[in-house]
Amino acid sequence: MLLRIRSKEGMNRLQVEGNETFESLAQKVADVLKIQDLNTIAMGKEPSPSTATPISQLANKTLESAGLKHGDIVYVHYVDPLVQQQNQSKEETAQRNVKQDEVDDFLEKQRGLIHRKKDPKFCRHGDNAMCDYCMPLEPYNAKYLEENKIKHMSFHAYLRQLSAAQQSINNAASSNSIPPLEEQNFKVKVPCTGGHAPWPEGICTKCQPSAITLQSQTYRMVDHVEFSSASLIDSFLNYWRSSGSQRFGYLYGRYEPYLDIPLGIKAVVEAIYEPPQEDHSDGIKLALPWQEEAKINQVAKACGLVPVGMIFSDLMDDGTGKGSVIAKRHVNSYFLSSLECIFAAEMQRRHPNACKHSASGQFSSKFVTCVISGDTEGNIDVKAYQVSDTLTALNEAGIVEPSIKPSVMRVKDSIPHERYVPEVFYKFKNEYNVLVKQSAKPTFPVEYLLVNVTNGFPHHPSPLFNSESSFPIENREGLEHQDLATLSKIILNAKTPEQLKAVLSDFHILCFIQSTDTLSSEEFNRLCQLIINKDEDINQLNKISGWNTLLMVLKELGNTTSGGSSSKTATSIPQTTINCRHCTFTNTPGNENCEMCGLPLSS
């Protein structure tokens, strides 16, 4: 019979007999592909290397016993000694030069075993002994993950799983050996050694990407999103409550170990910054990259924070007057639309994760996406997600695009000499509970691309910033306005050093102070350290010349404002426009009826 052998070198065909062993097949494969060491070969029925079985475990089995028949495809994975040496060299270079997040360095040093207590039914030994029923489990143990309803294992548990798989292939591997990670790439390989004109003029099986079978990602880079205080979400929601329009914000925080998941990571959110945006009742328009992004990131860095994700609202009042909202996102509709998935994939690509175990020094992303919407009971709820690394690669290769139906993703068509789209499949269980493989063209469900992330609040909140600050939020035109007069009023009303430190402990105030360019970079960093460190004496601010200059300006502005008439003070408060609940037209303040549809605005 004829078997098709699919490897990284393309497709080959071999004539074999059904009673031949896999060892004989491996020898033929080695002769064709010029593989020097048979022990590096692994075979499987799926393209993914994680599902392949080492040849050492298959050597004495016959092809018929594995159910192989004429025309079947066997996926072959192997390690070229030269490539392996190059990868090891690249990995060693990456380990020397790549600066990972501190949480990654910490978790790499942990054993991560899941400890179990002595089983009273099955354990027949003393307290100092151990058996199969009570010995610690590996952090990737499938039974433990299933029993605890952990759909995606942590990233560092995934690394331990890769290390264990590597040891099963190569017994000489050290206990901490992890094969170099490679990010998925579905682009046509350029240049190609096939002896033809480079793409797009020519293409062959060596340079074209293999067929893609979509499956749920087994790991996640972040396991939990923790908002440091409930006021973060409440303040963010105030914009929708006041205007009826949706809102978008960037999440700034840090990464810490998450103890509820073996070797888990959580993103602790300390601040939400709202960039310039055009908000509507049914969507948001953003300009990326936004102009002040670098400056805001500098403020975050001075406070020991990094961008950890994004958040946006999708809310609609149900009209009952009870404060409940319509449930748009649920199991029968969608959780993230195809357009939002593409946006999340692009944002994850822009925020790569530094990783020592990747040949490129980067692997995947820790950037999360949070959505505020209504649940099935009409309550406002927060959900957190990431999209799979497969989607990031698909989007970067230009293979997929959003669909007008939010619950499905569309696969683009190939265009000769312009765009090559490989075959894309996905698996599902049909009405007879049988696993079926189906073509993803023209569309496939977005659920294959989602990675669920839990979220919540700490049991004992200890936020980095003051959760009761009254300073206006940035870029809320028509609702709130940031200016020096407001800053002057808030700072000058602080009568004691403790009150001043509490007032300045606000990410939005720090961003506004930085935008005034009154303090140098070193002075601003010192200001942030004095504010966020509780042990620092706030009186040290008096030694910062830039701060004294800013304080002098605020005092002069405060004296000028206090000397003005009360009518000027009253008119300085911005009046809020009113969005009609019937037609969403934005009306000027003071109207009782909508200028567009004529219906009452108060109903």
C-alpha cells in the first residue's frame, strides 16, 4: 500500500506492506529525508507535534495494528542534529539576553508539584511513606485539571509538560531540558530551497504552510485577572451611566504568581487609562497607536506598572428602570465577536511576552481582553479572555477576517500570485456524538480561538492608588474636564502631608502632572516613588525643584480663581449633553424633548 509522509520538508510517498513494523517505516523515512538518528523520529495522525509518538514506543508494532490503510497521511516529526545544535545555541543566547517578567523567573525556580494528603482508604503505609495514591502530581496532570475544572493549564505547567515529552523521546535529556518554543507561522516560507522562483511567482510543498486543524489551546499565558479595587470598574462604568455610550480603556498593573492554579500567573490591575476615542451607544472608534501612549507608559513604568490588557463595555439598558441590562453575550450567541477577536489578536501581537525558551526571545503574549456586558440575569458582569496563538498567526498571515455574523470567523480565499491560504479544518462532535473533521471554509465558530481567563477582586484589597480620588478622568469630553484649576483646587485643599499623599496617589493625576512638562524625567520618577511607597516621607517633595515650580503655579491659579465672581465659577462647570434613548441623537443641554424624533428625553 501507499502511505503519504508529511514532514517539514513537504509531502513524500512511500510503498509499504501492512505487516511491516514502524521501525521499518522509520528506516525508509530516514533514507528519504536523510535523517541520521532514528531515535529523533516521532509519528502521528495529527499535524501537531504534541500528539506524535516517539518511534521507540512504536518500533515493534505493525502498520496494520495502527489502522493505517492505503492513501493515509502519516505526520513525521524529527530533529535535525545541526538544527538542534543551532536551536540550542539560539536558546542559550536568548537565556543570556532576554529579560523575562519577574514572575516567570520566579515560577521557573518552583517545582510546582500538586501535593496530596494521605488517602484513608487506599494508603497502607506510615506517615513518612508515600504511594501512588498520595504522591504529588505534576502541574499538568490531566485528571487533576479536569476534576478542578481547569480548562487551560498555566503556561509554566505547559513548559513542564513539554520537558517531560522531550525526555520520553530522548532519555539523555536533562531534567530541566525544554525544547525551544517556536511561534506558529502560516506564511509562505521565503526563501525556499525548492529550486523555483520565490513567492509569489512560485510555490511548492516545501515553502507552502501545512494544513491547519483548529483546536482549543491547552495553555494560557495569564490565568486570572485581579482588579485591585471595585472602584476601578465603578469609575469606568460611570461614563456609560452618564452618556449611554460605550467606553474603552487600557489596563495597567503587574504580574504575580496565582496560587489557585499550579504555577499560575495573575494580572493585578491597578489603573485604567482611557485614551482618546469616539464613543457611540453601539461601538467605539479608536486611533492606534494613540499619540500619548509612550508618555502614559512612562508614567506606568515610574510606578512599577506595565500594560497588562484592555477593557471595553458593551451595555444596553433593558428599559425596565431597575438598572438591569440586556444579555447580549451568552452560550447561544457569542462571547467575543469575530471583529473583537481580530482586535485582541492584533493587541497581543503588539505586546509580546519575553521568553528565554523561545529561539526568537519572544513567545505568545500576556495581554488580556476584558469585556463589561450583561449576564443572563440582567446584571453587569466582567469577563476576561485571551485569543489563541493560532489566531494571532492566522491574522498575521492574512488568512482570516471578521464576519458580519459575530459568532463566526471567515477564512479568506486564495488569490493566485498574491495570497496563499492553506486548508483549514476544525473538529466537533455531531448529533451522534461522533468526532467529525470539517473544513473551516468559508466560516468557523470563534469558540475555537478563545482562551478563558478568570477574574475577580482580592479578599483583602490593598490598591496601589487612592480608590476615592475625585480628580476627573481623562478624555471624557462633555462629562469631565482636566485642567490646572481643578488640580489646584484638589492639591491646595490638602492641609496635611498625609492628605497630600492621598490626593496625589491617583494614576490620572500623575498622568496629568506629567503632561504639564514641569518636572524633568528624573524628578517625575522621584515623585512617583514618594507617592507609591508608603514608607517614603512625602515632605521630600519640597526638595524637588520641578514640584516647587508646579506648586507655585497652582497657588497663583488658586488665588486668581478664588478672587473671581461666583457666576464665573458656576459657568466653569461643564454641562452634560443628553443622548436620546429612542434614536440616540445627542441633544444640547436644557432640552426636554429630542430635537430629532421629538420624544421626551426623561422617559
